[in-house]
Amino acid sequence: MRTPLIAATLGLFLLADLAQAQTVVATSNIIVRAFGRSIDFTSDTTTSIRDAKVVREARDDAASYVASQGDIRGAQLEAAFNTLRERVPQARSASDQDLAEAILAL
């Protein structure tokens, strides 16, 4: 009698963890897509940003920045932030976290 109750409880915990993980992933995807759309305002600007060598080379630094919640800031990422803020008016008011996530999404 006790074994099915334990199994049911563990199953509910597993389902709750899966639901929470999916919610976190979905939320982060929504945020990244929304910011991506905000800097994706014309094809010319988007193409130039995607083609910008300094932004492309900052992907690893951006991943480290996002994973460390802002504790790790590489030189390439700082250069990419400066480039984005110079070229994209919407990026000037964006947080560093938003810009790092946008670099990863490009």
C-alpha cells in the first residue's frame, strides 16, 4: 500500500519539475524573441548587425555573461555592446543582459 503512494508522489514531483523547467525555457524564449524583434526593425540594420564581425565574435562571451548572470564580462562582449549601441537606437536603452541574449539569438 505504501509503495504506490510513494511512486505517485514521486511522479507528481517529477511532473511539477518538468512543468517548471518548460515554463522557464518558454519565458526565456519569449524574451529573446521579443528583443530580437525590437532590434530587427529593418532588414538592412539586421543584416549589418548579423554580419558585424565584432558581434559574431562576441557569442562565446555573451554565453558566459548570460550563464554567469553578468559576472563574466569579456572584452569581445564589451566591444559588441558598444557596436550595437552605436548602430541600433533601440539598443541604447537596452540592458546588457538583453543585449547579450540578443547576440546569442542572432
